[in-house]
Amino acid sequence: MDSFIKVEECGPGEDFASSVTSTVVSPLGHQNPHDDHITDLGFDPTSATDFGIGLFDDKKNYFDPLAPMAEPVSTFHHNIKKEYSYEPVVTNIRPAAVISSVADDVGSYVTSPVVTSVTSPDMLGRSPPPFTQNNNGPSYPGITILYEQKGVESSTSPQRKYMPQKGYSPTKSSDQSFTAADSNSSSTTKSFVPCKVCGDKASGYHYGVTSCEGCKGFFRRSIQKKIEYRCLRDEKCLVIRLNRNRCQFCRFKKCLDVGMSRDSVRYGRVPKRTRERMEESRVAQAESDQSLRDMENKEVALYDLTLTVSQAHHANCDYTDLRTRGMVKKPAIFSANDFQNDGGPDSVEHQKIVMWQHFATFLTPSIQRIVEFAKKIPGFSDLTQDDQLRLIKNGFFEVWVMHCAKLTGQGENTITFSDGNYITRHQIELMFDYEFVLALFNFINSINSLNLNDSEIGIFCAVILLTSERVGIYDPKAIDRIQERLIEALKVATVKHHPGEPNTFAMLMMKLPELRSLGAKHSEHLDWFRANWTRLAVPALFAEIFDIPRYGEPEQ
């Protein structure tokens, strides 16, 4: 029986696993493509470095049933010569391994060097792996081995031709699947995600790229220990799974070339609880950012609302600081002979009629301005026309009181109109009763004590108009939505203009019920006006706003 000498080189690999190289070549004396590398029958581990392959170099091969097993034996230079009783068959080989010399001559020779597994299938008691035949050179990433079926020779060729064992058929190799000594799976066609550094099966996303455990650990040790490597060749060594430990310089260089970086660490293997905390923190931060954006948007919207209402107030109010500056007040003069009446010029009834006539005349210009002001309030024009009309009719007097209050000084007992004419407290009591007049002046004095500016008065007047509790309102919810925005704008305005008086806003809102009570009492007093409409001649706009039947136009 022919026999071969096989040399195994055993030593520790970079990934804490045994690294083994093994080569079997043809006998000396026969022409061989690699005879130039065999100098004598002795083995020189320093000179034979051009051929052969490390069959495994990763600790996971210990758990692979198809991976060859090494039996390190301490001999000279970590090498051992061992005879095998089986006969290897020609297959492909790649560079960079150890060449052994042949001890025994054989009857015929094989035509090329043979790469075998570390342990023969005879010794393991199992069948060899499927083979791949490739006549065009090395195939990657795996290598395939054929074993001779003993006693089978070709009679048509002077060379010995070996056949695979019974039951095996050729299988084409692929870059996407391992075969024989480099397979992690029992299937030769099982697909996997390759490591971008060495082509081995990737275990995950490490340092910014998909990589195997071996390259991940190698890169981690390299950057943690700041190891400086050196290449003994031209810094262009091939880095694949089978020889990735040969040149650490080129392996580390390839790690960097494919994008591995300390800064590219992502949380793919963070503990679940840590990931949950990080996710909770991220969600909380996102909610906080969203709340901040919402607050900023709300502030911008309130600023726009404040600006719009303030501009509408300045454009349609005759009682602003700018328009009343330099105003000369003068008492209103009434003539009892202007109107015919049955009770005589000195009767109380006649004086009441005269006062109502003039009061309606002085008040009418403000009606048109307040109507225009209401139309400029954002959202007011979106309401139904009936609701708009009811809001103006029921809120006009309350808004007018807020306007004219600025022209009533502390302790004064007069009401001044927009043209400078004023009426005394006594004259007002002729139209209304004592209790109403007392409540009116008390409110004016209390509202003036808050020192509101024109913008605050304008927003507060808008809040007064947009009150959904008015009689006959069709869509109170729509009105409430508008009023809520106005109240927010009023709060911002009072806080801004009264930084040392935090209670201004609250005190101002407490005035709303008091003002509404004045409006209700004023409407009750108009009942007398409506009952005596035939004796009065009031402006059409005044009659329309207070639902008074109109008899005729007053004299101009």
C-alpha cells in the first residue's frame, strides 16, 4: 500500500484556538509542480512556508462535527511526522503552509500536491465530506478533500486516477457556503451573513460592521491595548477565514478598511432592562421636546392673538390713551323745551325722557365701533350670524362701561362720552335708580385701581363679548373655545405688564360676574324704554342694538 508522510504544525491561534497546518505531497524523484520547495528529506520549518493551509483557527471548530480535530504533540519545533495508512487524492491547495518531504517511495505518483484534513476519516470512523473539483485554481472560502477508494485504478492512463467513495457525488463550491473543513453547517448550501473582514459567519453588528466573534475580539483587543502590528510582506496579505491569523497587521488594516471603529458601537447587545431604560429615556426626552415645541407654538399663537386684538382695539376705540390725550371735558347741556310732553318741562317723567334721548345720541357712535371691533376678534366671524348678533347686543353695554371707565377719575362722579361731553351722577340717576348708579361707580373705581393698559383692556373686552352664557346662543362650545384662547392671552398680557403684581389677572377675572350683573340691570331698565318707545325718538342703531321699536329719528 502506498503511504504518505503528513506534517502537522500545531500552535495557539489568535482567537485562543489551536492553529494547524497540514500538507501531504507526492514522493521525491517524480516531477512535481512544487518540487522546487523541497530541498531534502529532512523537514525545515523555516524554509517551507509557501504551501498548505491552516485548516482551522477558531475555537468554534471544536464544536463543529465536520471540522477536523488536531492532536498537538510536542516534538521538534511543534511539528510531528505521522504515517497514515490511507491514500489521499489530488485536490486544490492554496499558498502559505508547511511542506513535508516524502519518506517512502511509491509505485506511481500523483500529479500535484495533496492537502488533507488533520485526521483521516479512517481514524475518525466516519465518511469524508463531499468533494468539489476545480481545475482553475484555488476556491474560497473552503477547501475540499477527496479520498481514494482503495483498489480502483484507471487502465487507460499511466497515472493513477482516484475515484470518490461510493455514495458521493460532486458538489459545486460557492463563495456563499462553506464545504468540508471550513463549514459551520451540515448543509453545504446554507446561506449566512458573512463577516466583512474574513468572510466567516457573522455573529452580529460589531463596531459599525457585520463581523464574526473572532474579528470582533481581535479588533477590541487591538484598540484597547493599542497594539502596533507589522507586516512581514508587502502589507497586502489576503485576509480570509482560514488564514486571518497569519498577518495581524493586514487583518487590523482590513478591519479599519471595512469601517470598524470604536465610535461606531451600537447597542445591539445591551441588556434588555438597560435597553428599556434607554427607550424610556428616549421617549421621555421626545415627549419633553414635543412639549417644548407645543409650548413655543402656543406662545407664538397667543402673541399673534394678543397683537390682533390689541390692534383692533386701538383702531375702534375712542377711549384709548392716544385719542383721549388732550381731550377737553365739558358738561352736556339739555333743553327741556326740545320735546313736547304731557307732564310739563319740570316733571320727573319729562326729565327722564330727555336724558334717555341724549344718552342714546351720545352712545350711538360707540355702538358702530364696538361692532367693528368684534368682527376683528379671531374666530368671531366664524360663528353663526345669529350668535354674532346676540353676543354684540348682550355684551355692548358691558364693553362700553370698560371703555368709558378710563375717563372717570378716582372720586369723580361723572361719565364722559367719546366727544368729551359728560353727565353727572345725578343725571344718571334720573334714568336709572340709585342702586344701579352706586354699583356702576364702584365697578369703575375698582377696575381703574388695576391700572390696565389699552392692550389689556382690549383683550378683556373681547373676553366679555365672547361669553356663551348669553340668552339664545346656538353654539356655545364654539364660543367657549374662542374665549379660552382670549383668556390665555389676557393672562400672558397681565403677567408681562404687571410683573410685581401676580394677582392682577385673578382680580380682573373676578370682575366679570360684577360686570355681567351691571349689564343685566341695564337691560331691566330698558324695559321702561321699550314701554314708552312711542314718546321717544332714538337713533336707529341704538334701537336695533337694544331691541327698541323705533318711532322716529332724533333731531340733529
